[in-house]
Amino acid sequence: MTEAVAANRIRAIIERVERIEADEAALREDKKEVYAEAKGDGLDVKALKAIVRIRKQDRAKRQEEEAILDLYLAALGEV
């Protein structure tokens, strides 16, 4: 009886993971289509991806990183 319960639990977990993986694949495809649509509208996909990445960051941490980057660029005479 215990083995049957364990097997059922393992099967249920595996099936949940497989459903999640299928959902992730569908979401990746949806995201790809959105970027393709943006590109078709003449938008710069690389810039859009950078904005998405930046918006995920903590504002204070991002500002600190930008300040350091500006400092280093100024030291190199790039700004």
C-alpha cells in the first residue's frame, strides 16, 4: 500500500512539472510573437528587451550601477 501511494505521489509531481514546462514553452512562444510584432511595427527589439530587464531591477540598485558606469566612462573620457 505504501509503495502505491508513493508511486502515485511521484507520478502526480512529475505530471505537474510537465504541465508547468509546457506552460513555460507556450509563454516563451507568446513572448517571441510579441517581440516579432514589435519588430514588425518598426520598434527596436534589443532596446525593448533592455527596458524589460531594467524594469525588473530595484530602482536604487539600478541607479547605483548607472552612477558607477557613468563614473568609469567619465574616467575613460567617454562622456
